[in-house]
Amino acid sequence: MPKSGWGGFFAFADPERGWAVAYTMNRMGADLIGDPRSFALVDVLYRVPDGTM
């Protein structure tokens, strides 16, 4: 399950792909759940064709 702080960080893991991802923003956002920056990051990661970074 993804974890996030109040506009300050986002982290999640995908054991099937062997990923552990953490992202710290440099500006606070007003979105407690569903921060568009986190969604954009996850979207890009899952668009990688072979699942590797």
C-alpha cells in the first residue's frame, strides 16, 4: 500500500517487479490523498516497457 505524507513524501513497493520507490517533494502540496505528482511518477514508472528502470 502506498504511503504519503502531507505534501512531503510518497513511497511504495512492487514486489513482483522488485521495486521499492520513495520520492521526497521539495514543495508541500494541499492534497492529502491522491497527490497528482505521485500519480504522475507511478504512471511513468509503469510505462517503462520491460519493467526495469
